[in-house]
Amino acid sequence: MKAQARSSREKKTLRIMVGMYCRATHGQTDCLCADCTQLFYYVSDRIEKCPFHEKKPACGKCPVHCYKPDMREKIRSVMRYSGPKMLLSHPVHGIMHIIDGFIYKADKGSKK
């Protein structure tokens, strides 16, 4: 799969997950609140700048921690809340997110 297509899909999945979290936690209905918007753009930027590109592992399984600690904790909260619900509300994105976690793994032993 091309890196651009996967990156685009990851951002769509991220937008869905942040939206679900924001609706449930912050009561937003039409758009994201300021904090969730900031989180979405921050994580989208991290996805774009990932050094692994097309072989990008799931962020939780990545040996490179490119998120600031506070943002990392925020996205973990979003994932914990939205992840299980994705399979019911957006099954294609949820399943692809799970598959990506199994297919793409960082090569921890590589020293190039």
C-alpha cells in the first residue's frame, strides 16, 4: 500500500476517533472543541512526519516516541474511549486500524 493512501486513511480514522471522543466527553455535536482540534492537527502532523513512512507501525508500538508527553496521554485517552466503539460505528476504519497494528511493525533491531 502506498504511504500516502495509508497516511490519508489514518488521518480519517483519527478524525473519526477524536470526533467520537469529543462528542462524548465535551458535548460537541457539529465540530471538534478547541482542545480536540489542536490534538487532531498535532497528531496529523506527527503522522506526516513519521520517519518510517510506508512501513509506519502503529504509534503505540513504535520505538520512536515523537509525541510530547501531554499529547501522548491525550491521544491514549481518545484511543481508549473510541477504539472499542469504532468496530460498531465505523467497522471498516476500525478493522483497518487493527490490521495495520499487526502488519506494520518497527524493526527495533535495525541499525541503519
